[in-house]
Amino acid sequence: MPLRSEPLRKLGFLTIGLFDEADPRRGHESTLEIIELGERLGFDSAWLRHRHLQFGISSPVAVLAAASQRTSRIELGTAVIPLGWENPLRLAEDLATVDILSGGRLNPGLSVGPPRHYDQLKDALYPDTADAEDFGYGRVVRLLDHVRGKPATDFSGVEGIEVYSDHVQPFSPGLGGRLWYGGASLRSAQWAGEQGMNFLTSSVVRAESGDTADFAEIQLSLVRAFRAHHPEGGNARVSQGLVVIPTDSATPAQRAKYEAYAAQRTPRTRAPQGPARMLFAPDLVGTSAEIAERLYAHVAFREIHEVAFALPFTFDHEDYVQILTDIATKLGPALGWRPAG
């Protein structure tokens, strides 16, 4: 978005779907209601985070299957499914099934790497193969091949009364073009471009050796590296996922909560964190006009055309309703976006 006269094309949101251990249904229902609200407000997409052994959505594909039957237009995504927890063949079947049920609205976002706390859970997750599992890019390639219709076996045909296919069924032809890679490093951005995937860049990037501690500049380098290695070049799809909290219609109590939330997280934005040198973007809190000004000053934002603004983790349902309503009715229009019909 190099010029203010060029409108934001796609507006989405991302939620973690928290729930109370004592009443998990209520939390999952809240997530579905938020997705339904997003469709009514004209958002282009709704995305779910992925959490294992925590009190957030552990099976976003299942939740999106439910959402697909309660919505008719909004695109449904995951940001992101960590493939270290998944069998690519089985996941390809689930993704294709939900894509068919949704009418071709699924946007699966993926990532690689060993599961968090792997040493503590590997015996439960991979009791016989824990030390042999490959958590690198090859796991994504396997999923890409299955989703894009490459054979999974050399057998097909009829056996007795059973009919077999040599590739994943159901096959959803458009799904292969709607796979996203969530990357925080230059290497991941380049690799995703080479695979012809779409690219999700969030509020976390990796400060490589020699990088400045400027989040926006690092994120811009990822966007440009991705497009430089993608067959579609500058037209390759990139979505940015900053934490955005407009306060236009917030109550005084809500504004205080939001400001305290952002302040608590601000120290981690000042320098790279940990051995991996992860750098976090500041949360954007304020009126929609104030947030729009900060976004237009963000060098990476100026080169993308779609966003999936992240909702904070720990807020209440009514807070999400207020935030989404302000994004759709105030912030989106300030960025030139128009709600989908």
C-alpha cells in the first residue's frame, strides 16, 4: 500500500478462541459467534490460532468445519497449524473435506519446527518414532503434494467391492492455491516464495545477525524476499497480522484494560528476545484515526494489500465485539477498505 489513495483490499481478523476448562463449550461457541459477527460486519476473512495442551482451540480445522455451516461468504483460515503435531496425509484429507463443505473458503496457514516442550511430550505424540521425525520444510512439501493431488500410493482401482484412489479424497482443486506459510525468518520467506505458497507475517519476526532492532524494517525485508522468490513476484499474496485494538466505541473501563494489556507487553518490543532473537511488534491501541496513521507510517504495511489483525488473547466476548465492530466500521474505512457484501 505505497499510497493512501490505494485502498486496503482484504480485511480479516485472528482469534485464539480461549475457553474455561470447566466450560469449554461456551468458549468454542463464543468463537463461532465471533466468526458469524465478522461475516455480518463484512470482514473478508476469519482466522484461528492453534494451541495444544492449553485452553485455546486445539483443533481449528474442526471448529472451522462448524463455522463453514454457520456462514456463507467469509473466508476461514488457520494461523497457523504447527505441522510437527500432524500427519500430512491425514491433515490433507481433513483440509480438503472442510474446503468442500465451505464451498472453497478455507485458507490453511502452516508452520514447521518441533513442537514446543517436545522432550516432555514426544513419548505421547510419537512413542515409536520421536527421534526419527523430520520437522523441517519437507513436512510442508508432503502436505502440499497431497493437497495438490499428487499420488500418495501406487495402488488404485477396484478390490472386491471397494474402490480406491491413488490420491487424497476428496480432492478440492482450488485448495492448493490457498495454502499459506507462517514465517518469521528470511529463510522461511524465501522458501515459501519458492514453493508458490502465500505468506503470513505476524507480529513476531526474527532479528537475524546484523539486523537492526526495527520491527517494520525486518518485516519489510521478509515481504520483499518472499515476493522476489515467488513465481508471481509482486502479485504474490502477503497478509500482515499485527495486534490492533481500536477504542472508538470502547467504554472507559475497556480503554483502561486495553492500555494496560499493551503496556505489559511493550518491554518485549524494545529488543530481540531469547536465543532465537525474536522481535515483537508493539500493540496498536487508540482511535481508528490514530491507528491508521501508525499503519501508514509502517514500511511493511505500505507494501501489503491484506491484513488479518490479531485479537488480544485474554479479553472478554463483549470486548471482541466492540473491537471487531470498530475495525469494520471505523478503522477499515480509514484504510480505504470496503466491507464485503
